[in-house]
Amino acid sequence: MLNFAVGPVMMGQSTLNIGLEQIPYFRTENFSAVMKQNERLFKSFLNAPENARAVFMTGSGTASMEAAVINTLTKNDRALIVNGGSFGARFCEICSVYEIPYTQINCDCGKTLTDAQLLPFENKGYTAFIVNLCETSTGVLYDLRLISDFCKRNGLLLIVDAVSAFLCDSLDMSKRQIDVVITGSQKALALAPGLSLMCFSQRAVDRILANEQKSFYFDLKKYLKDGERGQTPFTPAVGIILQLNNRFKEIEAKGGAAAEIAAARHKAEYFRAAIKDLPLEIFSDNPSNAVTSLTLNDKSKSAYKLFELLMNEYGIWLCPNGGDLKDKVFRVGHMGALNDADYDLLVDALKKGLRSEKIKK
Ligand SMILES: *Cc1c(COP(=O)(O)O)cnc(C)c1O
């Protein structure tokens, strides 16, 4: 299997090796030390402020999207949510369920957010800003500096879903004054799905501590308290946390987040250069290093059928899109254990697949 999906992604050999081992009991000094080291390394990769806190949530990225929003915001907040695809829409749904007031800033699929779109919301009494740094459904990377400046000017709490952007695109919590960062195990961390990670600024921690409890499992006050001694309120995904520890130590040894981001950028640039002469077009503006979304020039052909053909005939997994984009767009990920030779195989298969009659709509 050669997997270019945007999560789960190809895991490295050392991660796979740990997956073969038995899972230890976790209410121990040893496991607490692993958790504390994970918190320290996660904060360092984000350049988080000294007093920031990390929380490890057993649940996919959406669990942390929900936990972060309902613990830092209340019915008295007014949030701005960038909605440019299915992950932006998800934040709107979460706020709707918990009756947190919000306004959506709609971005057309694959289009970036502009200064002009933010202008109407200056000095309008908003209290929080929520954005998916990379909207993985289209691959667009939003302009974090633009957003950060807007939040600084307007005093907004800044919540950044970096589930796919973490370790792929530049992300500096201190420089951009980000209050909440969310990521997940099955994207660039290249681990099994089931664990998500959050990091909170002091300002976000204060909000969590002052907020009333809205959920039992997602009550982050408990996670922050237990986290002080390297523990979690409930049984965490122990196996994935051990794999995370190994992965974090490897990343640190290889030069930290910057080296990971450079590797993702290399994969993205290598692939984009290799498909220059293929009958494909990049779908989104300002594409993230995490993923390239593509449309077929020949509109009589189906992106979804191309996905099926590469899977069935070459054992190569692209990432299909859903909904209105199903026949129009497919994605190629740049996360996980993939090298140039893997992309050469993919490009070769794409060349043949795109010529095939089998992908006619
Ligand atoms: C993958 C992803 C998520 C989390 O999705 P889950 O399926 O819950 O893990 C959230 N936001 C973005 C931008 C993502 O790419």
C-alpha cells in the first residue's frame, strides 16, 4: 500500500515497531514522565509561551475541536469563524450545538481569506476568532499573519485548528499570539488515529478555569489538573502516546518543527513540479505544504473514478473529495513517511490513469 491520503498517513518504521509491543499500565511514574516530556516537546515545536499548557485528548481531531471551543467560549462570546470548507463548517456546527453565538466569514472553496473580508468585522464587539489554518478539504492555507494582526487589534481570543498544518506549515504560538492550537495524531505526526492534542495560552487556560462545565468527558479543567502530574482523568490512548513520545524525540533530534516543515515543503514542491505537464490544475490558492488539491482539465473525466482506478490497479491511495467536489477534485497529501521515489511511482500511475477511458464520468 502506498497512501497519499490526508490521514491516516504512512507511518514510519519506528512507529510501527512500537505498535507491535504490549501496552503498559499507565498510572506510573514512568508514564507520567513520558506525558511531561510530550508536553514540553509539543510546546517547543509550537514556540508556545512558557506558561502555556498542553492537553492530550483521546479522540480524533474533532474531539479536540469540540473540547477547545466549549471550554474556552461561553454564550456571552461572539465568535468569528472562517468557513471555507467542511472543517470550517464543523466549527459552526459545534458552536450551534452549544449555543455559542458566531458569525461565519464565508470563503469560496479553495480561496484564501483577504483583508477586505475582515474589514466589516473591525471593532464590532467580537471576542474570538476560529480558523482552520489549512482547510484540508481544499488544501488552502489561510494567512495567519493577517488573522493574527486582526485579532491583536481587536483583542480576540485566537483558536487555530492546525490538525493538518502542524509540522507542515509555519506555526508560532508566541509570535502570532495564538491562544489555542489543535492538532491530531493521524496527520503529519504520522501515528494511528485516536489521539488529538491541544495547546492553550495562559489567557485560554484562565477562560477554561472560569468556564462552567458543559460536558463530562470534555471537561478540560480535569485534564489541566491531572496534567500537572503527567496524568489524564481517564485511560488515554496509551499506545499512541508512547508512539508520540518516540516521534517527538525523533523530530527534536532531526532539528525540530522547522526541519519537519522543510521536509513537507520539499514533498509538496517535488510533486507539484513533477505534475506540471499533466492535464491537471491546482485547485486552491496559496496551497498548504500538507496537501495538493487538483482538478482534471478534461471535464468529461471523474476525479473519483481516478481515485478508484489508482487504488484498484496500482495499490496507490489518493484522497477523494466528497459532496459537490466528488467528481471534480482529488487530493494528494504530503504528510507521513513518503519519499521522492514514492512520488515518482504516483506520478507514473497518474499519467497512465489520466489517459484511461475507465475514468470517464
Ligand atoms: C483531519 C482534520 C480534523 C480532524 O478530523 P478527525 O476526523 O476528527 O480527526 C480537523 N480539522 C482539520 C483541518 C483536519 O484536517
